[in-house]
Amino acid sequence: MSVLRVAGAQLENAVGDLDGNSRRILDAMAWAEEQEADVLVLPELALTGYPLEDLALRLEFVEATREALERLARASGSTTTVVGTIDVVAPRRSWDTLPRNVAIGAALLSDGEVRGVYHKILLPTYEVFDEARNFAPGDSPGLVWRIGATVAGVSVCEDMWSGDGPPEAQAANGAQVLLVPNASPFHREKPRGRWELAASVARRNGVPVVYVNCVGGQDELVFDGGSLVVDAAGEVLYRARQFETERFCLDLVTGPPRRVDERVRTVHTRVREDRAPLPPPRPAPTADGAEQVWRALVLATRDFARRNGATAAVLGLSGGIDSSVTAAVAAEALGPENVLALSMPAPGTAAEDLAAARRLAENLGIGFETIAMDAVMGPLGGLLAPIIEGRPTGGTRQDLLARMRGAVLLAVSDELGHLALATGNKTELSIGSATLYGDMAGAFAPLKDCPKTLLYRLARYRNTLGSAIQESTLTRTPSALRGEEIALPPYEELDEIVERYVERAEGLDDIVAAGFDPVVVRGVLQLIDDAEPKRRQTPPGVKITARAFGKDRRMPITNAWRPFADESTELAGAAEWSR
């Protein structure tokens, strides 16, 4: 038996910020030295940020990363630091050569040197991941490292998700502990899945697992931390907080190696005998579903804004649930003094809607301005009349009004330098009921992956933090979706059909077998398929479900396969691309 003092730092994930990431890593290294830690584990690609996408193909970026890693190595001391980085593994032959010549690596730094680099073996190409496009796989799954008196296996993220991958090879080669840097994006089921995975790997191999994740928003992804340390029986020794950067340190008791492979690489052999033992740390509690999603939305919105040069945001505020939740998220993410809400009523807008929007702005403490759209719609309708043989009517007028609101929103955004927030939700995006270039207009859509029914739970959670969204907003009947004339089901039913089709990839027969009306299901699935051209033009938004629109679900825009149209021709075309 031996004791390995393990430090972990779930750092902020900032893609391309080599200087900022290096400063954060150096701070963590200095702290780990103060803790007399044997090893410090950092997240996957902690030096470069994750995901890199085609930035990994930029030669100058690869070289700058190598130089940054060398600077970190020169600053390393007695504590071994496992830092996520990229590493050139072969000469580049041409841009068209696959696999690429750069690997995702975990470099081990100690005593002023890079003592070695493990290269990630398994490169995911499912859901939001496309690592095989940019990286070459490693070829040494069983590599183990001697750190003091302990033999450690080091693998990276996806390497742990196989039932017979690098952790198994490393344990078979004598590893007494598995150190696993990760960049694992959040969705609602993910935290529990990570714990089950770490526990399973630990039990299967009979060794503790140290799983360190990153924190922060990156485009449509949000990383929630929640790092884990589990013992050989899969019991949680420590769980880090979610959605916050954090450092932790604990003494990890490891069993004797069953067999030490002759290829073990030595980092150092120092054994510290004079350290006072650390008291066991207390694991952080896990958040419930609504709280997790709320914190994900806030963190992702904050990071998207600040990392793209925005300190303030502007949005349209109608007084409905969608814009109310968006405003509340923005106020917490950026500060209420940095949020401007625009009320843009049209002729006939209910007075109670205007009052609800104003009260919400007052409750949140955000800026509020009213711009009456009748001054815009009248002259514009006159300009169009000679071309369309009359003023816009029906759906055309409704879309034109939405687009004029979008134009006003973007004009204010341009002039004031505020980030324009779209307020649409996943339900509308699914069936194409939102207006292209209208209520879909904006630079970021916080609720893009939030079903309509979830918004009410989010609003009620927000109100536990302080009164904000009034009860009248939570109990009012939602605005009619485009296509209601074709008998769309209630939101509760509609959201479940969308979830089954989009997130679970269930087909028509599966959904009908679950108890849904076949005519309704066929119609909804047809709407979802027809809305793909509109979805491709939406702004980025926060992924919070297992399968979001965008990188998770990649369907062709031009697609003649319409399996649901034959028996529901009255539904076909209800969500035309032009709307």
C-alpha cells in the first residue's frame, strides 16, 4: 500500500487563449507545490482549450502551443503536472493526408522538463465530437508512469468510455491509479453518467480513478466541471462543484501493483515521508435538474459574450415565458445593468403583455425601452403594396412584423455594441414555427435547446433565488404556434414527441407504440423534417439535452426523402423555408 497525494484543478476552458490558459495552469502548479502534492491533474487540452476543431490544423498554432508547453515545463518542480495539450506525432505530408499529424496529449511535467507525453487513443466521432477529422490517434494504450512510489496510468476522456480500452491495458501493466483528464460537455443526463462510468472503470480494474473536467462555455457547448475521485470499489471520495472552477487535494491510498510492465516510464522516484496527512475532503452536493440547466445557461451566455468582446446584451421582451427567461438568464450572466430589453408592441398588443414586460424589467433591474411598431409597419406595407397587389396580410404580415422587430433589435445591437439575444426555444425550432430573420434574429440563443415545457421549471427555479418572473407569466396560455390550424398537440405532448424523435432517434412506429396518435405524430415529424433549412440559419445556443440541433444532429438541407408526407399532405409545407 502507498499514498499518492493527488491535486486536481478543474480550470476554465478557453479555446485559443494560450497566454491566459498558461497563467491559470502556472497558478495551479504553484498551489499544488504548496500542497506538497505528488501529482496535479488538469483537464483535457487545458493549455489550448477544447474543442479546437480546425484550429488544430494551423501550423502556427501548433508551434505556439509547443512553445507554451516548454515554458510550463521549465516552471515545473517536485509536483508532477499532467497537462492536456496537443503534440506533433509525425511529419506533415500534406493537408489532405489523414490521419493528421497532431495528437491530443497529456504531458507529464516535472523538475523543469517534459518527462513524457501520453497520446489519446480513442477519438470520438459521434454527437458533437469529430476528433478524427483533426487528430491522429496514439499507439501506446498500455503506457504507465512511475511517480514516486506509485505506478500511474494516464488516459484522456474517450479512452475511458470503452469497455476494453487504455485504462484496462494500463491496469494490466501495473497501474495502481488511473489519472484521466477530460473535456466533457454538459447535458442533463451527463453528471450521473460520468459517475457511473468512473465507478465502473474503477471496479473493473480494481484501482482508483481521478477524473478531472473543465469549466466554461465554448460556442454551443458548456463544460460543468463536476470532477470525480473514486476508490477502487467505485465509491466517491470527492466530487467537485459544478459550473465553477475549483482546486482540490487528497491523499489517495493505492494498492500494490499486480505486475509492473517493463516499459514503465519513470517521471521521478521521490517519496515524501514527512507530510502530515490531509483530512478527507467533503464532496460537493449535486444540483437538481432545473438548477443544473439554469447554471449551464448562465455560464454559457456569460462566456459567449465576454469571449466575443461583448459586455452587454439587448433582447426583445414581450412579457411571455420565452423572453422572460432569456432576460433573467442575461441579467444573471452579465449583470442587470448590462442588459437592455426592448418592448416592440404592434397595434392590438394586449395592455397586460406590455405591463408584464415592464414589471419583469423592473424586477430584474434591467434597462427597458418601448418602440411602437405601428410607425414602421404602416409605411412599409405601403411600399410593398404595388408589388404584392395589396398590403401584407395573414402570415405574411405576421412574419414582416417579426422581421421588423429583428431589424430594430440588430440596429440597437450594432449601434450600442450589445450582444443581440434571440429568445426562441427548442419546440419552436423543431417544428419551424419561428420566423426566419425575425424572432430567430440574434447572435446567441440561450434557450435554443430548451423545450417549451422546461422553461416553466426554469422560471420557477429562478424565482427561488428572488422574485423575478411574475405568476401571471407562468399561468397564462402560451402564444399560438404557427401551424396550430393543423391541430398541433399541447406543449406537453409536443415536447415529448420532439424528444423521442430528435434526442432518442425513435421512429414513427416507436412513438405511436408509446401511446401517441399516429396522425399527430406523422404531422409533427413532417414539420421537424421540413424545418431543417430554417434551423441551419439559427444563431448558436446552449446545448443542454442529449441531442441538440446543430453538431449533434446533421441533416441535409436539400432532402427529397419525405416518409411522413404521404398520409398527411395537409401538413406538408406548413413550415415553409421562406417563413
